[in-house]
Amino acid sequence: MQRPARHFKPATRRYGSRTALAVITVLIAVTASMSCAHGSCAAAAKSSGSAIPEPLPTETAATPTVAELAAPGAEQQTSLASRMTLATEFAREQGAEVSIVIFDRLEGVRVTNGNDEPIDTASVSKLFIADDILFREQQGEFTLSEDEAALIDDMLRSSDDSAADLLWNRFGGNDIIDRITERYPLPSTSIGWNETWWETETTMSDMVSYYAALLDGSGGLQADQTAVVLSDIGDFTTTGADGYYQRFGIPDALTAESDIAVKQGWMCCIDDSWIHLSTGIAGDDHRYIIALGSRETAANYGGGDLGAEHARWTLTETATILFPDGRIDL
């Protein structure tokens, strides 16, 4: 796994500005002028060695006119269904396929962009490691030492890989995933062919189901153990233990939302792609569950720092298109 450390922001206009109507109008105009299905979309610039890449396509988007802003039907483009389509198309323009699932626990409404392909969990599977260990302690199989409890905290808050390795090896390895998928259950989650925690496969639907069962107790964790997980992911650090910026996706997009708690995942290069997951909960009383997964080609910007930053930026902008006001509105 490759986890670059340097964080910098591309010099490009944000699709997800808070002037959502203007941005969406631009996106509609751009979409109308090109057909991704027929291969005529502008290709993302490629990097080689230390060469500076070409500007991203979004940088050349024209400022909308008053006539464009007042165009019939423009207001309807702010519906969630339209935003979901625009977000998916935007990500595809950047070389990424995204999976989006959002669940409103209060209303019982689940929405998706229709892509629920399995994806490697990367560090999101650390939730499963912690959950399994806490459940087994709850069942009286063992008592965690202070050091082991601290490893769980570090693994969830700062996504510490060394802590995950120690806990994975000490408490059952592959069997952890088997126990989790049976207890919750998670039908589309399984240990990967390489039998490592970071290559566990899941879907965004399964991740939403996991969080829902964690919160309502149907997954088996008692309230005090659930509180450990929620406290840790609510106290996530800006950078991971490896120095990787981990506010991409949900945290940087939901700037006006309350009580955000996330578990992020990232790695490269699986099938020559950057993997980024942003999963978690937001809102009063943990009302919303959000799971975003992105698989972005590393061919355009490489598997190093530049590729990492672009892949993070893509997922954050995707989330910002979904939530242009910085809060969840279904």
C-alpha cells in the first residue's frame, strides 16, 4: 500500500462552491457540449516525473451569465437526483468511478447513485477490527489491557496502520471479518483474495448498513462499547498517523453540518487506481449516514503525492456538489 504524506490543494476552481445554482448551470452547459459516452470529454492532464500537469478541465469553465442563471428549469437542477447525477458525472470526468449511499435514519430514506460495486476498504475495515474486539470483550472472552485499548483509539482516530496490524494479528485476522459479516450481517463484505485487512472488500450499501446497526444496537454492541467507536471516529485527526490528510470527502464538504464522525480509507494502487472512502455519520442524534467510495485511475496523475491530492480533491468536490450548502438536504 502506498500512502503519500504531502498535502496541497490544486489550483482549480471548486465545482462545489456555495453558489450552487451558478455552478450547476455551468455543469449543465459543459455536459451539453460534450458526450462522455462517445469519448469526447476532455482528458485529464497526465503527469510524468516532476512535470507540472495541465490545468484541470474545471479551471476553464466560463462564469455563467444572468440569462443562463435564469434559464427555465435551472432551479430544478438543484434536486438531490440532479445533484447525484452531476456529482457522478463530475467524478467520471476526473477519471473516477464513485459509489454514493446516504441514509436518513429519522425518515428511513436511503438514496444512492446506483453504483454499488465492491471496493477495497483500505482503512475503513479498522472499524470491523475494533467492533469485533470490543464485542468479544463484552462477551467475556478477554479483558483488554490499557495498551490494547489505546491501540484501538489510535487505529480509529489517526488510522494507525501499525496498531491495526497488531490488533489484526493478535485477535484473529481473517476470522474478524467472518464474524462481523455474520453478526451484522453484511452480505457484500468479505476478506479479499490477499487476506489482508486493507483489502477486505465491501460496498457502500454494506457500510451504511453497518453504521445503522452500530447505532441502533442490532449489530450486538452494547451502548458503552458503541460509545468507544463513536467517540474515536468523532475525534478523528486532521492527518493520519502516516501524515496523510484525512479530512477529504465528508468532513471538508459538510462544513455546516453538526456532529460529524468519520472513518476514512485510502490506498494506491489497486488495479492501477487510487482508492478513497469517506464514510460516517452526521447531524443531530446521528441522523444521517453517508458512505462515499471512489476508484480513480492513477494513469493521469500518478501514484504519488500529486495523484493522491487529485483523488482526494475529486471525492471532496463530489461531496460538495451533493451538498452545496455544506449540510445534508435530502
